[in-house]
Amino acid sequence: MRTKSAVYTRQRKKKIFRLAKGSYATKKNRWRMVIQQVERSLNYAYTGRKDNKANFRTLWIVRLNAAVRERDISYNKFIAGLKKANIAIDRKMLAEIAVSDNVTFGQLVEVAKVA
């Protein structure tokens, strides 16, 4: 007896069509185009998540550089001073402190200058 796969195939296709929703032209409603588009989109999404991490790190460094230059010290001297003083705060937290808590950041800069 022959096995029919209509239900399974429809479910599988429906899942992929859902992922292609919002795509341009026939990339949302023609099966072959949908497969290609979804594969490409998921690829870009994966690399995009990796790129985001680098973009945020760059943003934090730019913010820190601007904040420490207001206090007459360069970014690399600030980071080197923190390492010598054994202060292990990552750039994300340092950038947040620089934006939100000016007094604490000033104290960190002074510690880095002394070290």
C-alpha cells in the first residue's frame, strides 16, 4: 500500500512559508523561491548576531574614549591604568557608568591616572 505524505508535507511547507512572510515579490509564495530566501535570510541572521557583538563593543569604546578625554587622559592609558590597579570591569559596564554615574566614573579615572 502506498503511503501518502500530504499532511506532513503541508505542515513542513507551512512552517517555511511562515518564515518567508514579508519577503518581496514571489519570494513569499513560490516554494522554490521561498526555500532559497529563507536559507539566505537565516544565514544573514546568524552572521548579524555575531556582527552585533562587535558593533556594541565599538560603541562602548567610543563612549569611553569621549568620556575620558573630557578628563585629560586617553582611552588606552585609562584601560592600562585600570588593569594595573587590578580593577576588572568590562567595557560595557564602564560605558554605562560613564553615561549614568559621573562621580563614580571620575573616581575610576583618578585611580587609572595614579596607577
